[in-house]
Amino acid sequence: MYVCICNAVSESDVHSCVAAGACSTRQVKAACGWKPGCGSCTRRFTEVFSQAMTPSSDAASQVSAA
Ligand code: FES
């Protein structure tokens, strides 16, 4: 699903950027080549970025099991 229509950035794009080391919304935007647009995606982008930065329960259980 698209997070930003103006820049054709999807949720998986955001997750990929975070997995590649982006640790701020600014870094994700830079990695995606984000250009200023309508701004209607700001809240959704922040939500998706927060989800991407939060370890999943599966990952957390794998870390604790190691
Ligand atoms: S939808 Fe992201 S700037 Fe327009």
C-alpha cells in the first residue's frame, strides 16, 4: 500500500529504508528521493516509520532466545 502517492512511496519502501539503516524520517525521505508534495501523507508516514522502527514480536523473541 502506498504511504505517499505524490512520491510513489510504499510501506515496504519505508520498511526497506529502515532495514538498510535509516533511523529518522528525514533519512527515509532522502533514501526514497522524497520531494515536497501535498503533505497529506505526513501522519500516515509517521505511523509507518514508527512501525518500521519497532521490533516485531517475532524478532524480539528470536533475540531473547539467542
Ligand atoms: S501524498 Fe505524500 S506528499 Fe502528497
